[in-house]
Amino acid sequence: MKRQIERRVPQWSCWEGKILSRKRILVTGGAGFLGSHLCDRLIEGGAEVICLDNFFTGNKRNVAHLLSNPHFEIVRHDIVHPILVEVDQIYNFACPASPVHYQYNPVKTVKTNVMGAINMLGMAKRLRARVLQASTSEVYGDPKVHPQTESYWGHVNPIGIRSCYDEGKRIAETLMMDYHRQNGVDIRIVRIFNTYGPRMAVNDGRVVSNFIVQALRNEPITIYGEGTQTRSFCYVSDLLEGIWRLMNTEGLAGPVNIGNPNEFTIRELAELVIEMTGSRSEIVRRPLPQDDPVQRQPDISLAKAKLGWEPAVQLREGLKPTIDYFDKVLAEDAATAG
């Protein structure tokens, strides 16, 4: 039976195309999981979009449907190096976001975060463009405050194996604020909590994609420790609406938490994925990796108050199109290999 692969996410409720009409927008990391969905929404809103990606973790498959659109162009480029384009807004999403990928070349990860932010801020300063930095809940590290508010400074190991990403994003936030205070650059900072949905990579290495792929293959599902550590999972359409609202709200530089505050243990997620896929997978335990956060849950009071935003898609609802997407991709990959 043919499955529905990717559900169309809801249209933005109050940020219609008039906001983006004729705007020229740069999306770095635009062929990645989040970046490609963002490109879709910006095109739908009437913008001209330049997608910048070096294709380390991005995939042309994610934006193939946009290549014939006259309002979309794609450029292969690494934001560690400067680039000159004329734009009105910049969304800086370029950086591997999963431990498997950002630990593959940690020095390059730091450079992407730091040099990439400097290059995008320099462009924004020159053009008087608004720039949004995709930061992360990882800036909170293994938090001692729960749930995490934007005022919490975090508990991060500066010399651990995750530091290339955690500290890289923290420095990017520092650069954003310093360019804002010193040079008047119009900035936005969003702290993104665990996000999932179609177009995640099969080898992404994050917990939702790992569990779904293992379940669809009927392989053992790997949890670390007892599986009692918690995460809050936000569906991609909810995340992007929050980011859209932040970018187009005046007078709010951030940082602003965007995520789903409903908290689940890793074991609960594994059990739900097994149930929804009808998998024969068994759950197996492995030792906890270094610096793995025990709890992660956003306080979204600021987003509610200033953006009128809160998530609408709950975990079971969002997992269905995500599972369908991976089912299709694994079948395609198997057919190609065969």
C-alpha cells in the first residue's frame, strides 16, 4: 500500500506573504534538514531565496523540488570563507547539528560556528540586513536549572567532546550580541530544542532518526544508560513558525527558546517508535556518552508572550510523517543498492 510520505505542514497563521514579498533572503545550510524546510516556507511566503550549502550534511534531494522555481537559487559554498551577495535577511543555519557529524571534524565545526557567524554578521553590517542565528539548547549543556529559561547561563564542559558544537554556538551568540551592541546590527538569536521531521538524514545520529531507522530495519534499538534521560521533541513545522515569527517581530533580538516543552524519557520514545512501526526490535542498553545531558526541556514563556507562539503538533502526530519519510528513503536506498 502506498503511504503518504510527507504531510503538508500548516500555513503560517499571521505572517502571510506580504511580509516577505520581494524580499531577498539568504539561508545558509539551506539544503539541510531545517534549512530546506525553511527555504520552502520562505518561497511560499513570496521571497527570493538563495540557498547556501557546502553539502557536508546537506543533501540536494532536500531541495530538488525547488530547483526549477525562478525564485530559488542554490550556491555551493562554505561559510568559513566570505561571500558577497545582496540580501535583505540572513538565516544562519550552517553547521552540523548531530554529534556523529560535528565530532567528525571538531576543528571545522568550531570554524563553521565562529567564522561563519563573523562572515554573516559582516555581510549584515554592510547591507543593513537582519540576521538570525540558529543557536541551540546545547548552550545550556547538562543543565542544573530545569526547565531552561533564556536567562540561564548553562553548565557546559569547555574541553569535552561536544564542546566544538556547544561552545561554538555560544561564541556565535556572543558575536551576535557584540555586533548588535557595537555596530547596531539587527540580529535575532533562536535557541532550538530537539527537532524532528521528514528530511532528517538516515545517518543523522540523533535519537529520533536513530530509533526510527533501527525500528524499520528490525534492528536492536540502542539507548544509553537506563534511558531515563529526558528530551523535548518539537516537530519541524512548529519550530519554523516560531523562527518565522521571531525574524519578523520588531524589537526582540533574543535569545528566544523555541521547542516543545512536553518532556519524554528516551525509553518512552523508543517504546513509542516500536509501537508505531510495528517493529520486532528489542531495546538494548549502552554506556552513557561523555557530557550527555540528563534533562532538556525549554521554558517557552518568552516565545508565548512576545511571539504568540506555542507548538501545535504533539509527538505521536509528528512521528507518523517522519516514519513514513524514512520508510520511503530506506526503500529507495535499498532499491538503488540492489
